[in-house]
Amino acid sequence: MQVEKLMIRDVKSCGPQDDLNTAAQIMWDYACGCVPVLDENQRVVGMLTDRDICMAAYTQGKPLHDIQVSTAMSRGVFFCSPSDDIAQAQKLLRENRVHRLPVIDAEGKLVGVLSLDDIALETERERKGTAKRELTAAEIAETLAAVCRPRAAAAA
């Protein structure tokens, strides 16, 4: 199964110059815990999570409207393409302990996001018999365990 089958296509994003209040509003309005950060050419330059917003507000001691997205976003972003196999995407999630992967086209532009949730929901559909079996519960459990493992435990 390819990533394009499971990825979310209607992805909301923000820019590095936006303030965290704007990003938080996007997350609230669209019930998402992460937004890709795009440059003027629609290329992903970072990812911003709800946790990033909270920690930036805490460590900087400023209101969200006074903090730029660029100061809180993760810059080391891992990507996949729509044609990648889900197994490849799961490997990226596991190895890098991330919950979401931006999906980019050949020009590096954002076309979607694949999340651990998307994979888990597909596994559940397969288990219930409403989708063709292509993923295994063991694979998703392994990916979930790797992503959830605390960073200190992963180094041990």
C-alpha cells in the first residue's frame, strides 16, 4: 500500500513568520496537533506541534502573539512521498520517533501529511474486514511503541 492511499490531503499550514497564536488557532479550528511550516515556495521548512507551542510559551514567558513560529518549530523534518510504501513510512516514523510525516512531491512541495493515527485507523479497518489486509497489527504496534518510547529510554 502506498502513502497516498492513507495521507491527509487537505493540510492546513503556517509560515515561519506567523505568530504562535495563529498556529494555535489553526490547530483549534481544524482539530490537529501539528501544522507544517511552509516557506514562500510552499516547501516544508519545519513542523510545529501543540507541545512546541506550549513549551515555547513556557520557556520564553511571552504571550503566543509575541512569539514567531520560527522560534518554536522543529527544523529537522523527515519526509515521505506519495508513492512510498507504508512500510517505508512506518520505518521513518519508528527510527525518528515522530508521529507525523509531511508528504512532498517531486518538487519538494507539500501534498499531504501521513500520521501514525492514519496507519492505526487503516489497521483497524482491515481488522474489521472493511479494508483489504495490507498492514499487520504487529507492525503498527512496533511503530507505536518506538514512537512513544521516551528519548532517554531509546538511548539506553
